[in-house]
Amino acid sequence: MTPKKATHQQTKQHNRDLVLQTIFAHDSISRAEVARVTNLTRTTVSEVVNGLLAEGLVEEVGRGESIGGKTPILLSIVADSRYLIGLNLAQDKFVGAVVNLRGEIKELVEAPVRDDNGENALQLVYQILDQLTRKKLKPIVGIGVGTPGLVNTREGVVVNAVNLEWQNLPLSQLLEKKYKLPVLVLNDSQAAAIGEFVYGGDHVPDENLIVVNVIHGIGAGILINGQLFQGDGGGAGEIGHVVVQENGELCRCGKRGCLETVASARAVVQKMKMGSLDDVISAFQNGDSGAKSVVEKAGQFLGTSLANLVGTLNIQKIVLTGDMTRFGDEWRNAVSESMQTGAFSGLSADTKLEIGTLDYRACILGASAFLLLDDYSLLFNEEN
């Protein structure tokens, strides 16, 4: 089948997105450098930049160093020219934020989750979005939602989120109808992976990365060549509901011995018979041998699961995020040692295990960034 040639409009949009992506990737950059990076002609770059300047998305911010000719004028993204909303529904509290184009959180709203009632959880989402959309920051161009559970991102449906009691919930459709904005919904661990990748550290644009989010539940987000890998059914990285202990404790999903029942923050609190994770952390830091044993065992179970990921994907950079990272190096070392023991030594020796830098913000920033990945059309008026 002969591939269709791109229309003039598609080519224009492709060039526009390429230029914008390049400017996003730099604090400031000249038109000539944009042309060099993108392999577009200087004339094309100038035309695109003129459009971006007219839209208020890009501004001229001074002059760079001359390389033998005129000093070049530098361009930069206008961070506060557009805003996005990111939601993190994965904690014992829901957190939402208005985020600018540089990933800076401008407004933050949070609300405690008091029960496992699905309708109450949905009303809480509305409550947070009502507050954020009433803020003075305008224009808001889209809403990104990171939610626990199995998500069909393409359809915007939460297929199954056990702790929120959501099954086949058309969340994108509900939110788009209510707020008249584009909405994207993805798994919270996948959102956290994007957040860490884009904003969390020294990650190169086309690298491979696994981000493992260990909170009440456990999930992994997988990036391959800088692109989120969701698998055929959207559930890539759902390691929390893989059985690791035969005839183990009953999991919320209905199976026994899932990783979540032995390695999550919830599991650690239950095993210690304490009221909260803060109580366990306090005991752990005060040298309580029981707390140390429970936390170390949780780390070992997680490490064994990561060994399977290393053997399957051979991705050499793994970032750990979520509540369990609060136990610090002792927990991370238990995870690492178990991973090294369980994986083929030729693969695990080159695998780096790091603690993430963004805490709960990774999910918020990743959910909002996901709206723009590979498609900047949200940033433009429809007629453009």
C-alpha cells in the first residue's frame, strides 16, 4: 500500500511542533540553532517562529554570542502563556495542580480520601477541578489525570481501580463534558514515569527508563526510547498484582500473595499493626528491630520483582518513587541486593537503581506533560 503524502497543513503542523519541541528543550536558543537542530530551512524556521511569537507562546529574550556574524536573537518559551491541570488520584488524598509550560506548579489543591466509595471519589475529583478552574490563571488548555488501576488511555476509561471502586468508568468523557476541556487519563505510575523523565533529573530524550511507584499500591511506568510503553491493553507495568507469594495474604484484587500485599506502604503498615506509615517510619528511625525487619523484607520482595523486569526488558536505569522511598538507603539497598541476586548477573551489574526527586509531583507533572507529548495542538487556537 503506497503511503499517503502529507498534506500542506500536516507538513506545516509537523514543522511547527518540531520547532516548538526544540525551543522547549532549551532555556533559550537562536533561530539559526533551531534550524540546525531540526534540519529545517532558516526561512521555514523564521515563518514558524513568527507564528509562535504572534501566539504569545515564544518570546525574544536577548542576544547570544556571535560566531563571526551578527549576534543572534535568542528565543524562549513563555512559561505562563498557557496552563495545564494535572491530577494525582493515587494517594490517600487526591492532589490537583495548575501547571505552567515549564512544569512549575502555580496552584495546588488537595482533599483527603475518606472511604473507598467510587461515587464519593468521583465527586472529590469534581470538587478539586471546580476549585482549580476557578483560579485566575488562564487559559487552561487541558486536564491530565493519573489514576491507579488499569486504564484504557485511548478511550479515557478507568477499566478497574480497586481502591477507588471504579470499573469501566468513562472518566475522560465525564470530565470533558463538565469542563469543556480536552482530558487525558493514564495510570498513575505511568504518569509518574513521564514526570520523572521530563522534569526529574538528567534523562536524555531517547533513553529507556523504568519508574517504580511504591505507595498504597505498586506499579511501574516504562519508557522505551523516550516513549511511554503501555502494552497492548494499556496495563504494562502492573507489577503490583502479580503473585509473588504462594497462598499469601488476600489482595484487594481478589488474588492471594500479590506483590502489593508484601511490598507496598499499606502492607508495611498492616504488618506492623500501626496506625500510619508515619508511625512505622518513626519506629524504623528509632532503631526498632521489628520495623527494620518488615521494611527490609518488603524491599526484598520488590527487588525480586525488579529482577524479573531486568531479565525481561534489560533497561539499565530504574527510578524508585512513592511513600516507601521515605525509608531511605536501607530500603533501597534491600531492593537493590535482592534485584542483583535475582537477576542474571550480566544484566543486573549494569542496572542503576535511583530514588526519584519529585515525590507526589511526578504524577501531577507527568499527567499534565502527557497532554503535550508529540502533539502541541492544544496550545493553539482552533483556527490555527
